[in-house]
Amino acid sequence: MSRALLYLIVFTGGMTIMATEMSASRLLAPFFGNSLFIWANLIGLILIYLTVGYYLGGRLADRRPEARLLFGLTMAAAAMIAVLPFIARPIMGLAVRGLDEISAGAFLGSFAVTVLLFSLPVTILGMVSPFAIRLRMTRVETAGNVAGGMYALSTVGSILGTFLPVLLLIPWLGTRNTMLLFAAALALVSALGLLRENGSRLYTGAPLLIAAALALPQGAIKPADDSIYETESPYHYIQVVERGGTRYLKLNEGWAVHSAYNPDSVLEGAYWDYFLLAPWFSSDKPPLQVLNIGSAAGTIPRQLTYFYPGVSIDGVEIDPDIVRVGREFFAMDEANITIHVTDGRPFLRTSDELYDLIAVDAYRQPYIPFYLTTQEFFQETRDHLSADGVVMINVGKVPGDDALAEAIAATIRSVFPSVYSFPAGSFNQMLVATRAPSSPAGLEGRLAAMPPGVAALGLKTLAGLEVVEPGGTILTDDRAPVEWLTDQMIINYATDRP
């Protein structure tokens, strides 16, 4: 057989494996999110499929060392990958609805869906390298050279299949068309191989058929009756929904709301409102300089601007598409805000500004980035606070499990002289730290100076306010098991629900 075609199918197979894995994460994200659970499922199962493929490929190649069989298998894999983006979303939608009923959680859901959708094509692609080695082998003396060359070529393809989708194709073409493009490339090489081996023209139209599917209308990524906008960014699946005159920003699986906007009201009746109260823990004056790490579509900056018109806000948001959505759908430009498209902690290291309030609300659901929870991070926030400055952080939790919030609170207390904790609903715990020593009595004494809506929040907060004492688990840059604590919290909540 043609040596060039054999090398080409190994290269293309390796490239398609990784392109499929990268695209799979994007297919799963709108339904199951991007948590470590999901990535563990995806990477672990892909490795299992490849392992099975390596084994079966070697056995089959010894029994039937036929090039036409290899190209037939890769053609079948190309067809399966081309079909995947069309059937994945309906199947995952059914899986999510079923899991909501039994409360099994995203882990089992992503596991089942990944088994169903990706097992066959990835297993077949795992067969390519050992099969090609067997076909290329002519002498035992060159076995090592042949095997090393084939696996090196497959790995080069995998490298390209990793970076091309992430950096170029998915942002420009979308997930579906990226999968179709790689499936068409695999089908083309397979068709050339089948044509050379047995002269069959039967499959020559397959790559053209797959390529033609690129012209089909995309349709909604995650259809919903209340959805008014959706898109994919390099970081997230972004969806805007509207209910009862209020717009909500949802990311990925949509289990949490990251911003809200109602043109007829400012207070949202949610945890964002409590950031308005934060400066009064330490001062009887409205804040003038604020840093909002994780500004999303601008709910917190808009509220701060309304209640404190003289405030100047630096908003830090890592995803430029979320910023664009905030300006288009959430009236972000009504806020006195300067947007910095970057990560929160690097921004602190490049800024010399002192702030009266640092509001931290950064999540890649369900995780708060671990480096925004450590002792070193809070030392950096302290150094960027004015004399009466305050830092407030939103910590996600589930009812009955405060382990993560307690660990972060203990860490903050190791840096700040006064730290407070209070609930803001069933799934949010607010932590407040003041640069100068403070007390609940001081907050109570400032109620009269607060704007009326904020004073009402103050009264509500005082009823559930707890003073955090020194001691407990300290999170550091070297050891901060935030993901583990979050995973345990989710598993316990999912399994304890009726």
C-alpha cells in the first residue's frame, strides 16, 4: 500500500482524536458545565476508549493485516463524528431532564452521555496506530523504529488537533462545524485509501457529503423558550434569558445566574445586593474607589453607581464576550465602570490603586478559582485597600454544607483583623473583611447614614451575622483543595436530596 497514505491516516487519526475531545468539552458545557467532574469524565473515558482501541487494533491487525479494513474503519469513525454534533444536544437535553428528576448530578449525566456518544468513534481511532504499525512492519529489526515513528506522527497530529480547534476553529466556526471539518478530513484520507486499495469509488462522495453539512443552519445551541441570545466564547457557553421583565446571564450549564438586569429596579433580591452594604462595615462614608473582580455583565457596578453616584469602579472580567453581552443586554454602560479584560489576580499585581471596596464574585461554575481564595491572594487585596477598606467575597455553597465557606473565612481571618460571615440565600455565603478592626456594633450604628434600601439590607444582615474567629484550615497557593471541597459538597447534596 501507499506509505504516504498510511502515514497520512495515522496523522489525521491522531489529529481527529484530540479535535473530537476538545469539541466534546464544548458540546457538554451548555448541559453539564466545565467543572473538573466533567473534564475528569471526558479525559478518563477518552483514555479508556483509546486503550481498548490500541488492544483491539493490534489483535485485528494480526488477524487481518489489510489496508482496506483500516481505511474502512476510519471511514466509519468519520461518519460517526460527523453525526455526533447533530444528535448530541437532543440526547444531552433528555439526560439533563432525567437527571433533574432523580437528582443524580452532572457526574453521572456526563458519564452516561460520553459513553453513549464518543465510545465507538474514539475506540476505532485508537486502533489506527497499532494497525498501521503492523501494515508498515517488514522486519523485526526495524520494529522499534516503525513503532516510534508511527506514534510520533500520531502525536504531532494530536498536537495540531488540540491547538487548532481551541485557538482558531471553535471561536471562528463553532463546535459543530469544527467537528464536521475534522470528520471530512478523516473521510477524505479514508476514501483515498479505499480507492487505492480496491478501486472502489463508493465512498468518494463521503467527504463531500460531510463538508456539505457545514452549510446547514446552525440552529440554537441550547433551545429555551425564554432565551433571547446565546453564543460560544473561548471561555464559556453564554446565554441570556428574559423572565418577567428581568434579564439573566447564564453560563455553560446554566445552574447559576451570573448577572441580572431589570430596567425598572436596581435591587435584585439576590446576593449581589449585599455588596452595597460592604463599605459600611468599616466606614460611615460611601465608597469612592471600588474594584469588582468578576464583574460579569455588570450587575454589581450598576447597583453601586445607582446608590453611590460618585463612585469609580474598576471591573475585571476575563471573558470579552461577556463584557460585550453586558453592554448590549444589561446596561453595563450605565455604571461608572472601567472594564479590564484580564484575570483578577494578575490585575492586582499590575495595579497601584487603593480601593475602598474590593468585591470578589468570580466563578467558573461550580468552582471559585482556587487562587482567589488563598492567604497570598488576601494579602494582595489587603495591600490594595484604603485605610478603611473592605473586601467582600461571594462563596457558593449548598444548604447544610459550609466547609468551603469556613475554609475561606479562616484564610481571610489569618490576614485581616475583623472578618464576618452571613448567608445571602440558600446557596450563597458572604464573607466580609475590614482592613482596620471593626465590630457589628459599628455596622449597626451606621444604619442611619445608609441609603434606605441599603439600610434594610443592613438590618437583615445583622440578624444572621457571625464574627469569624482565628483558627481553622488555611488555604495557600501551594495547597488549596477548593475543587475537592466543592465536589464533595455537590456529591453530598445530590445524593442527600429525595
